[in-house]
Amino acid sequence: MKSIAWITASSFIDVDLSIINSLNSEKNLKIFWHLIFVKNEKSTFKFDEINSKVSSTSLFVSHLILKKRLSSVKTLFIFLDFLLKIKKSKPDILYVNADLEPYFSILIRLFFNPKNLIISIHDVKPHSGQSKIVTFFSKIKVKLFYNFHVFSKTQQIIFLKKNMNKKCFLIPLFLQDYGISKSVPQSLKISFLFFGTIRENKGLEYLILASNKLNSFYKGKFEIIIFGKCVNWSFYKQIIEHEEVFNISLKAVPNDHIPDIFSQSHYLILPYKDVTQSGPLMLAFNYRTIPIVSKLPGFEELIIDGYNGYMFESENFLSLYELMSKIIKNHDQSYNNMINNLSEFVKNKYNIIDFKLAYLNMFNNTIDNRF
């Protein structure tokens, strides 16, 4: 039996949970799942929720709660103790889905065989507005290790162009599922949803500008729903011309509210300036909320324009306005057909068995002895 020490930062629990559950049914594989809850970081789940979410009582789950900043010297010693305990268990593979710099990657490199390490990278190409220090540590991480896991073909191509001597496995994000909803969208208005932390690269201003213009022609026929934490809301607030169009919540969204938020919305709008992969898009797929996305390579891997979603020119609010206008005009005729297409797409592409086999293949190609 092979063993895997699997480290997940709190912000990526939703990425790993379904995969962990699927892999845990593999008889020749033992997973030790180590969760790190980071101070002031968005956490999808509390640790007490995890045991009720995993599908087997045989899965070993531990957790570490950081009460200090990642840059604190005390955090260095906490990580040192944490990793030495994992090392004593002698795992065959260490898989890390976490961004915990400045100390974590260096410590892992010191204590574990890099040939049996797999490091996930969510953003090979930095987002617009991303801090220089985050970019710096991302480059350090790539230099330290040999085996990497990325979540989109676009990111894999970018990575391998710069790092031809490294292994780079591609396994996309799986669907994000927070439970079942019995809700359906309202019939009086068409609901356009924006969901997720509001940052510069998310392009929310283009949705607001498009909605301002749209209200001149379709007043009372649509609503814009915004759920997402934001540190610079004053920038967006000043460009909203018709407050009555918007339903805005800038608070953290409880997990059990997510199914209804998506199920009650007709469309999810992601007006991003750049994209690697998107958690909200996985939620839209899971809850059959039709995606409307910027025409970017990361989205073009998944969205077939006019079939399972819609695309508009990135950073062009007039393009988005024209698309939203067309959607409102044709909603009654096209919506149900699009839902059927989206359901068929998800059924074919997101089979958990296929994802399980992809992860097993990644592990088998990292160490010599097969599972």
C-alpha cells in the first residue's frame, strides 16, 4: 500500500474535497489529509465540518490553525514542527495544494525528497494587480521543485515554455458542490449573478457599466446580483447609476447559502481581465447557472459560445451590453435549450471516476513503484 501526505490550505479545501473522497475508496492507497487554516484567509469550511463531508471514517484528517501571520518567525517554527511530524510517517508522496510563503516551500524542499513531491500551482501567469512579492515567491517555488500540477491547458502551456525540464501534470478543477437546492430563478426578472472576491482582475466595473446602459432599454426586466468581499467598494459604487437594479452583499457567504444563490440566478457573469481557472465557474456548472464570460484562453477551454455559455470581448463593456441585451430579448426561446446543453456538457466532462484516474496517474508518474 502506498501512502500520500496531502496538504491543503484552507482556501483550497473546496478544490480537494471531492477528489479526496474519490481517492479514498482506492484500496491500495492511504491518504493522510493535513489541513492548514491560515490567519485572516478565506476558509471554505471550518474543521468541524470536514469529518461530516468525507465519505469514509478511515481517512486520517489533521488540522493546523495558524494564529500568526505567515511571515511571522513563530510561524516558521510551527511549520517546522508540522512538517517533521509528517516526515516521520514516511509518505511515498507529498502533494501540496497551498500557498504559504515565505517559509513553507523552503522547509518542504529541505525535509522531503523533491522527486516524490507534487506542488499545485493555481496561477502560473500572475493576475493583473497581483503583488510583486507574490510573483517573486511563485518563481522561487518553481525553481525549488520538479513536479507540478496545474488546472488548465493554458497554464500548462505557459509553464512548460519556461520550464521544459520540469514535469507539469494537467488536471482541471472538479465541480464545487455545497449541497442541493430546491430553488429556481424567478420568472419576473432575468437574474445576472456576479460571485466571488472582488479584485482588480475580476473586471466588475465592466458589468456595472454594461448594466447602466442596459437599464435605459430594459428597465425592470433584469437584476444584477453581486456577492463578494471587496476592499475597494468605493471605486465600484461611484459608477453605479441605477442602484435599484443591483442586489449587493459584500459579506462572506455561508456555505449553505451558495446552492440557493446559484440556483436562483439565470446567468453567472465573469467579466475577468485575465483568468487561470475559476471556482465560480465550477459552481455555475454544478448548479446549472449559464455562464457569461470574457473571451480569454482560460475560459475558451470550457465554454463553447452559444452552446454551454456565452462569451464577450474582454474589457469591453459595450460587448457585454450587446450580449446581455441579446440574451434578454431571446431569453424565453433560448434559456431552456442552453440549460439542456449545459447539463449534457457537465455530464460528459465531469465524471469523478475520470478525475480519480487522472490523479492516480499523476501519482504513478511521480514515483517508480506503481499503486
